[in-house]
Amino acid sequence: MKKNSLIIILIFISISAFSQKKCKYEKNAIDALTELRIIRTVPVSICRVNGQPFYFKAQTIGDRKYLKLKYFRYNDFKIKDNTELTFTLSNYTNITLTPRKVKKDTTEQESNFMTVSSMIIYQLTDEQYKTLIKYPITSVKYFIDTGFITKSIKENKQNKIQKILKCIE
């Protein structure tokens, strides 16, 4: 009886160890001033835009959840940072994210030749978060000066945003 119990316990431990999510973080700490837990995943690329990787990070500050988009601005390519980003999910529904309003630094020059990348931050509602961790993303739509672009996501990358969002639960 003891032998069977030990075997069952060992099987349970090994199954739970293998089912653990494999998360990699840039930051996983408690803020010294606010005492809020801050978690930020390493960036994952879901497709290529303008010939460069299209990165996303998931972040939580306390109970607020964010997706951060980072892209490269080579050849005068620029995503309009005040427009929505729309994900099409595997269940054929859309999730539209609105960018967080960020005060621009007036000392920063837009034409600075050292500025080669940009980041846009989207705060997720609880409903958006729950939907995004439930369904893989099949395409992403973003706006540029001349209109919009819809990029399909390859099947092997469709669950990357799901995975990083689950890491900040």
C-alpha cells in the first residue's frame, strides 16, 4: 500500500513539474515605493513588419495588465501610435486594443537618427485579457500614415501572446 502511494505521489509530482509554464522575465519584483508586484516578460516576435521583428511583451503592475508592442522604424516606417491595434483570434472574433496615452517628452526630437525603434503600450481590460489567453491570434491589424496593414501570423507563432500573458497571471 505504501509503495503504491509513493508511486502515485511521484507520478503526480513529475506531471505537475512538466506542466509548469516556461516563463522568462525581464523583471519580476516588488516595487520598493508602491509595493506593487511588477512582472514583465521577455519580448516575443509574432511576425515580421517592415522586414523586422514585431515584438510583444506582457507586463503587470499590481493587477493592471499591459501588452507592449515594439517595432523598428527603418526606412521611415512608423505605426500610428494613437490608433488601435486589432487581433483576429482563432475563433474568428476580433480584439481591439487602444493605446495608453503617454505624455511625449518635448525635448525628444522625432527626427533623431538614433531613434530606430518605437514602443506602444496597450492596457488590457479583464475581458480582453481572458479572451487573449483563451484563443490564439491568427492576424494583427495596425495603422500607418497611408491606411492600415493586416499581417497573418504563422501557425507556429499564433500562441506566443497567449503564453506570455499566462506568465503574468
